Amino acid sequence: MGRLNYSLEPAVSSSRAMGLEFHISPKHAREICRILKGKNAGTAKTYLEDVIALRKPVPFKRYARNVAHKRGMLKADAGRYPQKAAKAVLAVLENAMANAEYKGLEPDKMSIYHAGTHKGRTIRGWMPRAMGKATPKNTETVSVEMILTEVSS
């Protein structure tokens, strides 16, 4: 795998973090990053913890086909509780907050400037079938990047 660069470089003081090749759904990761962009870092952390605990759903906008409605959603019809992807994105968020603290910034007062996903490498696999045949069983990986910036008060 080659070096993966960040998508953006913010002009103000910021902190960033990246998680490489998580074994999570790319669609779930994209929907979580879409809902987190622009939120306060502390609010986003509690939101992800609520998703993991099945208290708040993630609204699905792009990948909403055959996705049922969940209680407690505003301005959305379909939603799910992508726990595995939420745990991975939470790890990246906590890493970015720790990087902000290391730089001397206040992590709870920062907002998520950018949260995005990139396609990682595909891990090839095979599932044996009857009559000596095999079916491909590949695992997709996802890289998640997050950039936090200071909120001007």
C-alpha cells in the first residue's frame, strides 16, 4: 500500500488523524463521516458512543435503499446503527483529539473541519464450494481521515 495523503490542509491551527485499512463497510463509514462533518468534537464523540450503544441512529442519505426508518431521527427517513464502523471512526476522532491536546489546543472546543473516507486495499479470499469449485470472498478495507480546527469564539 502506498502512502495516503490528507485531502485538505486547513489554514488555521488544527489537528488531524488517519486510520488505515479498517475492516468496516465503506457505505457505513461514508454515512457516519457525512453526519459528523461540522460538529463539535465533544458532541461528535458522545454521538458516536450513543450509536454504539444503540441509542441514536445514523441517518442514511445516499445508501438508503431498503433501509428502515428509525425512531428519533430528524430530517431523514432511513437510518441504521453501524456499530463496527462507529467504533473505528470513534478511534480516529479520539486520536485527533489527543493530537490536539498534544499541540496545546483545547480538544473539546474544536470542530470537525473534514471527515472523509478512502477505499483501502481489497483482501482477496476464496470460499470453497461443491464439485471442487470456489467463489471469491473478498474483504474491503476503508481508510478514515479526520481534521479538527479551532472554533473562533
